[in-house]
Amino acid sequence: MRLLYKNGPIFIHDFNHRLGSIQRNLQELQDENLLVGTIDNLSAVGYRHSFGLAKDESLLGLASIPLSLALQIVPKPRALISQHCYAESAVLACAADEVDIALRNRYFAAELMRKLQVDDVPYFCSFASGCTGFISILTAAGGLFASSDDGSAICLVADSIPPGVPYDMARERILGSDHSSAFVIGREPHGYQLLGINYYSTTRTTVPFVEIIKRTVQMIQELAAGLELDLAGSDVAIHYPNIFPDTWKMVTRQLRLQRVEHVMDGMAERGHCMASDAVISLAKLHHGRAGRLHIVVNYGIGLHLGVCILKEQETNGQQITQV
């Protein structure tokens, strides 16, 4: 599925994030029974540390920080769009014997808005896109600007490892962290202009790496062609999630671009932060180089594969603070 935003520019800017306050190395994770795989396998991929919530922390409290910063930029957003990799993050836990349906469906976005005393704002939430959350939240948010220019919206992603679940996936050799991030989407020309999205899904539970490589290259090239972009003659940065580093190296190599920056940011220090991986790297890689192209690649449980192409702007918004 290709979506091209040629009419009525849409921009994303003012990125902020927060990680859980406890950083553990691989040995500490193993000692606390938070790994199902082996230290050697995770270390061989490139992981060294992971961040998790402290006992006195909650995902709700973690997410309130980047959302509060976004609300300083847009005090009255036209909407809040949230995304979660885990279903347990999308709905707050309730007592097992609770019979009141309203109390069993404590939607994360609503609880967070209530905590921050935000009301009368339409909110939307999804979790079925897994770690492809950055692309899926852009797809949902982009639809808000199909026919109206009224105001900006806020995008929020937040996930913490469910209780009793390890921080890694043994077969895939992925190490996760607890995280939340937020950014603003609207018509003001800051940050990055959203040019287009290409999205693929399959109900297969596994996909060979060779297919992931081939399909990612094809999806990037098809999207660029639809946007009439000359990737070979452009200055390009490609942002990959902090998983499968050898796979993404092959993608970059097969694209055969002359001026390309291969971006996998902080994999050793913080592992994989689901949808926040892209938010963090886009914040770091914005240098005011107007016109530079940024390609974001997402891959997640579902299974989903998504790519988007962004164009860097001179400014990145108000930037009240970088968390």
C-alpha cells in the first residue's frame, strides 16, 4: 500500500522521548531472570544494555513526560494518536474479578490524558502493528489532514515489557527496552516533511531474511519512483530499527546509493525501543540540512514492513527540551 502526500504538505517535528530509569547489562538481565535467550547470542548481535521501569515507575508516568512536552508546543491539539506494540500497554491492568466493563477497559491514552488534565480532544489508539508503530502512526495521523488545515495533532508511542515476560526474543535475538516518545504532526514547516509511505503486511508468522531484504529494497524504490525522487543523486539517511543489523546492511548495500548514511542509533546502549527507535534517531539526525532525504524502515510482529520518506527542513520546531 502506497500513500503519497503530494498535495497539502504535512510535517513532523519536536521529538522527545524517555526511557525507563533502570539500565541493566546483559549479565544483570540474566541474573534477574529477564532473559529467555543467551548472553552470547544477544552480544553477538550487538546488544549490551536495556532500560526498564523501576519498581516505583509506571508506563503512564513515563509517557506523561514526552506528552507534556508536546502539549507545551500544541496546548490544544486537534487529536492524540497513540500506538503500542503490546496489548498490555494499550489498556491498563484491572483486577481479574472486575465485572464493570468500563473499569476493565482503561484505555492508556484516556488515562494519560486524564492524568495530565487534558480533555475534549479526540484520541485514537492501535497496537496491532507491533514494532512498525512509527509508520502506522504516521499513516493514521496523516489521515487527519486529508481535507482540513485546522491545528496540529500529537503522536505518542509507549511500551513496557509486560510483567513476567523476558526483555528478549530468543529466536529473533532481539533485546527490548521500556520507552515512550511523542512528536507533533501538522502543517507548520518544521522538522521533516512527510512525502510518502509504503506498507506491507502478511499473516505469516515468519519471513526469511532474504525476502525482508528484497522486499524492503523494492518498497523503497517503488515509493521513491512514485514520488519522482532521484535517490541516487540525493543526500540520503536511512533509519533502521535496532534489530537484525546484518539484514539492514544488505538493504543499504543493494540500494547502491552514492551519498547515504546508514543509521542504527544506540543499539548497544538501549536495545530496541520499538516505535521510539525512529523518533530518537530522527531527533538526533536533524541538522537543518534542508532538502536532505530521510528514509525510515520499520519491521514488526504481525507481520508488517513499512517505509516512509521524509524531507528535512531548516528548523525542528520550538524544541523546549530534549529528554
